[in-house]
Amino acid sequence: MKITDLLKRDTMILELDSDSKPEIIDELVSKLDEAGRLNDKEEFKQAIQAREDQSTTGIGEGVAIPHAKTAAVKEPAIAFARSQNGADYESLDGQPTHLFFMIAASEGANQEHLETLSSLSSLLMDASFREKLLEAESKDKIIQLINDKESEGDEEEEAEEETTSEDHEEAYVVAVTACPTGIAHTYMAADKLKETAKEMGIKIKIETNGSSGVKNALTSEDIEKATGVIVAADIEVETDRFKGKPTLTVPVAKGIHEPKNLIEKAAKGDAPIYEGGGNAADGEEGEDGSFVGGGEKKGFYKHLMNGVSNMLPFVVGGGILIALSFFWGIEATDPESPEYNQFAAWLSTIGGGKAFFLLVPVLAGFIAQSIAGRPGLAPGMVGGLIAIQETGGIEGAGNGSGFLGGLIAGFLAGYVVLLIQKALTVLPETLDGLKPVLFYPVFGLLITGLIMILINPPLVSIYAGLQNWLDGLGNLNIVLGLLLGGMMAVDMGGPVNKAAYTFGLAMIDANNYAPIAAIMAGGMVPPLGLALATTFFKSKFTKQERETGKTAYAMGASFITEGAIPFAAADPARVITSSVIGSAITGALVMLFGITLRAPHGGIFVFPFVNSNVDAFSGGIMAPLFYSIAIIAGSVVTAVLVGLLKKDAKTA
């Protein structure tokens, strides 16, 4: 069966009307539906979107291959469309997409259909072929180009011989490729790896785990003689067979976009030794948050992001519940206040008292798990708990060492457990069953806990000293606003942030309502600034980060600075620097405008209570207006700095 048996004139669009991803999907789905290829248009669209939610099918090089296998497809088909100007399809390389192939595979599609659909992705690896498709003046010309290319590919496959250069005559690489649907990316990665290995003169054998089953399966002999293994997969594949071999585990997109780097490392055996049990030794973070083997400096980022991604539901869910509690009043959670509301108090307890309480332990626990596997989870969580609770009796340090202490605890626990695992290799094999259930948790908790108990009080004392210094400040001026605003962004709800906030509360007790206004505004800037950045600098962020940015708008507006933590943890130097500058500018402007505020929390919900001790800004809507201007100014500065400083998501 040929590709053009599935791609017909009535499923082609020579020039798309749409220029955004959702609209493009709608237009292509509609084309298939109009051509009678679908049983249920909406169900098929949902299946396409579900695949996009896993990772974008905008593979780069100007190509997107949205695809789905579902009962909503009446008969297997391909829809083709192109955009001469290019459209934003959230491509992995951040570049505009020009060629679109939507693959519709029926749930009962036979093997011949699946293989034909899969072969399309292989053809699109050729840059000259893509250029010809873009320049074709008619639908008939496109069909001719595809037929010619398919015939050419068959001839090349028959004539293909395995060759090696003298430089790599001893190297032999084996690889496995797989993607969730097993139609497009699986074969594109395989073809790109094969093509690149041929150019480099390195022998390679690639097993594909596609919809039509496992093809070109690796034998025990293949694995035994391999100098290195590449697993380019977005789904679980059988990996225990690679135990003891240098193994790179990466998202399937890496196989498409970075084949040379992967093959070079595998050919040299420059990869972590796979130890079995689904737990590779070290790795880096892929664009979609998947595990990427190979160690190097990006291992730190991978471990960090594992903590952040698992912490994120607590940040988002808890933060929104806290914000909702303010609908009943700023003091609605205080039983002593006339505004008290039981339901608001429950929301605050769930969101702030419980979900936010777990932020640091969860962050630390999953950082440690990323480093040392499952045995690292318990020591990491306990280390994070110690970070926020063990203050060494230092007064006014109820938040411990907070977010920064949690980072230290996570990495400490992870590497402590790795050392324990290495140290216990001397034990006889008969005790292997006791290691994960007894030795690892006992020694991991003991060593991590003792170290954190010893180092946390000195960390807390630094923050306590900062609090005392703030309390000793006399004159309230623009410089103080600059300082307080900047402090709110240093650790996103951690001890430095809380030191500034506590100072603001003390000033309220002293009937001075200016500092808390600067503090609240400064605390709103980081999440709002990052939200703006994800909107206007999309290429700098992963898809998950862009989705988090939408939530950050609500959290920033509600004065929940923790909404910026996922971004700060992923790229601390750039994000924190940008946020501190933006928040400091906002704090200074608030002081310049003489803004005052009696409410200690609430974000936009307390704007009606904002006033000013400067005549020009007092009365009516003037004070809330200028307060808003100060916050917007700082948020824009933060967003612009992040956009300028951050690298594109693919290379960050």
C-alpha cells in the first residue's frame, strides 16, 4: 500500500486559513470529516488533542504530524496542509511550522495501513523533499512527489549496505525508539539515527516499538556486542535486558533532533551504566520533562525539575484555594474577626495549612528520588520537613530555611543514599532483599536527618538576623521600598520573603501602613511577571511551563508569590534575578506614590482599601490606580528581563 492510497485530493489543503495550533487542528479535522473519513469528528479531535497534551507533534524543521489511533476513524487516512508564511504550532525547535500531516488511524487498522502511515514520517526527514512539497503548485504535483519519493526510498533500502569507517570499526550501537501512538515519532527517530550513523560510519541496529508491533528486535547477541545503547522513547520499553551496558535514555524527540550527539556517546560508551529495575544512574531533563540519560551538567536540572513537577499540584491547588478564601473577606479565616466564615477557614486550612505545608518536603523528596531512585524519597521528604521545622530555637523563624533549605535537603538526601548504595555493595548477595526495605531507609533517614538538624539552624539564623536588621530600620523611604520589594522575590515565599512580610506586619501594629503596601505589591510581581513572560516569550518555556503561567496570573493577583516557584526552581539565576529587579522597582514606586494599606494580605481583593499619604494620589480611584501602575511596571520589567535572559526552552 502506498501513502497516496491514504492521502487523497479531498484531504488536502494547499494553504491553511488558520495560523494557531487549535485552529489548525480544527481545520484539518474538519477536512477529514468532510471527506467522510471519520465516524465521530469531536471524538477524533479529542484523541488528537490528547496526543498533543503528551508532547507536541510539531517535530521541528517546519513539520508537524498530529496523529491519533481511535475508533472515531472510519477508515485510515492522511490530511495534508501547508502554510507558506508558517504558523505557531508549539514546535520543539521554536520555529514556525509550514507542513502539516494529520494521520488518522482506525482502531482496527491492519498492519499494512499502519506501516504505510508510519513510512510517511520517514520521508519527511529529507529536507529537499520538504522543500519540494512547500513549492508544489497543485495537489496532483504533491501526490506525484510523494509517489516518487516513496519509490526512491524502496530502491535505497534494497541497495543499502552496512558500512563502517576505520575510526569506528569497533563501535556498534543498538537503539530502541518508541512513542505513545507508535505511528510517527517512533520511525522518524529510527530513520534519523540510522541516517546519521551511516554518515558517521558507525554500525547501528534500531528496534522500533510501533503500533504494528516490535520490528527489527534486538537479540541478546546484539546487546552483548554493543558498545552503547540508546533508548529514545516516550513510553515504557523493556530495558532490563540492557543491564550492565552504557545506556542513554532520552525522549524520542532527542533521537530526531540530536542523533549525532547520542550516537557519538553510545559509540564511545560514554553513558551511565544501566543497573536494571528501571533506574538509570543519572541523566538530564528533556523538553517535556522526560528523563534524559547521559549525566553531565544537566543532571542537576533534571533532578530539580523532578522535584518541581511533583510539587506543582500543591502550589497550584493550594494557592487557588487560599485565593478563594478571600472572597469572604481578608480576615474571614480568623475566628476572632466579625468577617469569619467557616467555609473560608476550611479553604485556607486545606490550601495554606496543608498543601503549602507540604511544598518543601515534596520538593526535597522528589529531588532525592530523581537522584537515587525510590530509596531517596523518604530521606528527602524528612530532610525537607526538617528544613521548615527545625529552627534551633531561634525566635521568629517559624518557616525555617524554607524553599532554599528544601533544595539543600533534596540534593543532600539523594547523594547520601547513592553513597549508601555504593557502600553496601560489599554485602553478600543474600542480603540484597534487605537493602531497599531496611538498610537504605534507616541509614538514609539517619544521615540526612542528622546533617539537616546540624546545618539548618545556621541557615535560619541568617534569616533571623535579616529580620532584626529590618526591624532596626528607622526612616521609611524609597530605598526601603526598593529593599522590601526585592526581598519578596528572593526566595518566593521562603525566609527572606517572610522576613520582609513580618516586618510589614510589625509596622501595621505600629500604625505605619506604607511598608505592607510595598511588600504586597512586590510579592505579586514574580508570578505576574513570569505569567506575562510565558505569554509573550513562548519559545523560552516548555509547554508545561506555559500552562503553569496561566495559573500564575491568578496566584500573582492573589498575592501568592509561591506561584513563581516552579519557574525559579527550573532556572534560578535568571528568574530570581529578573524577579528581584522587577519587585524592587515596584516597591520603590509604591513608596514614591505614598501608598498605604491596612490589610496584610489579599492582592487585588484589597485594592479598594488602598490609600495614599500624598495628596496628589489620595482620594477616589487615584491610589488604587497608581498602586496598579506600580505592580504592572514591575511585572513588565520582570517579564522583559526573563525574555532577554532565558535561553530557548529547547537549549535551556
